[in-house]
Amino acid sequence: MKLHYKPGACSMASHIILNELGVSFDLDKTDTDGRTTEAGDDFRKISPNGYVPALITDNGDIITENPAVLQYLADLSPEAGLAPANGTLERTRLQEALNFVSSELHKSFSPFFSGVEMDDAAREKAVAGIGRRAAHIESILADGRSFLLGETFSVADAYAFVVLNWAGFISVSLDAHPKTQAYVARIAARPASIKAMIAEGLMEQAA
Ligand SMILES: N[C@@H](CCC(=O)N[C@@H](CS)C(=O)NCC(=O)O)C(=O)O
């Protein structure tokens, strides 16, 4: 398997999950602007929309879109428990969480990565948008659960972690959402997350 990724981008969720699974895989750092990859592939042929993640399976199939890639990976090893079984209400809850992270939480960060300079009013509006989505995560965690679906870490947590972690990089405070902050720290401390962050250059290897 090969994962096309950009350091620290949403593709890091799949990278974390590959580490959680302990399977062997290749990483190909991808320049989504230049549409080229470190291995020399033409990324336009891999991902028509030009974005990561793109997963090349062992059969050569290409899978894109975070919720699809993450569920595909989880289903490779059901015994790892990273997604509830297909056809169950719990699986629907996972899809609910993945779609929220993908279309609401992730996209609330888009103004910061669009390359368009924001004035104070635009930044305030964008920060408020992130706050509204973080408040929803906070409300899910309000009953004391450790992860979005309960006590079991799932692929949705890897994705939510990667996105919420961007807040620090753009100096947006999550102080108003203490359970969410603790949730981010909890997932950041997982060996699979640390390994992915070191490999993508977000963290240094401890001495
Ligand atoms: N709907 C896509 C969105 C993926 C996405 O936004 N990827 C970003 C990185 S987080 C990207 O590659 N952006 C570069 C670009 O759009 O050119 C998914 O869920 O996979």
C-alpha cells in the first residue's frame, strides 16, 4: 500500500491509522500544487481533484476522500477495532462522526489555508466558525467519554485529532473547550500518532 500525503495535512489521519494497524506501507510526499510526488508520480493521474489523501491499495486501486480511505483501512483488520462492524448502528455513528469531521470541522479551517489574506473581520468570522464546530465536539465529550464513539478509539478520532491539532498552528485557542483539548492531547500521546508526527516532520524524535 502507498499513502500520498502532505506533512501535517488531513492525510496524517490515514498515516496514524496505518501505524495503528502495524501493516507495512510506503509514504509518498506529494506536492499538491505542482501535482508531483517524491517518487516521481504524476499526481493528476492519481487524484483528479488534486488533493491528499490518496491511498494506492496492494491491488493498485486508488481510494480518495478521508472517510472512505479511513474506513477501508479499518476494514482491512476488523480485529483492530478501529471501526464498528458494517451494518450496525455503531457503524452509522462512525459515519456520522466522519462526515461531521470531513464536511464541517475540517472545512471550518479552510479559510486559513486558502492562501487568501484575511482581514480582522474575516479572521474573526473564521475563528467563530471553528469555535462552533469545536463546541459540537465538546458536547459529544460532555458525558466524560474518551473518544467520539465512547471508550474505543476509532478512525474518526484520528481524523478529528489531525484537524483540531491545526488550531495550534494557526494560533486559534481551544481554551473554551477543555474536554476537546484533553481529547487532542490524549490522541497526540498515542504511539501511532507520535510515529506519524515524527515521520511527517511535525515532531522531533525524543533523544
Ligand atoms: N474531501 C477531501 C478533502 C481533502 C483535502 O482537503 N486535502 C487537502 C489537505 S488537508 C489538500 O490536499 N489540499 C491541497 C489542494 O486542495 O490542492 C477528503 O476528505 O479527502
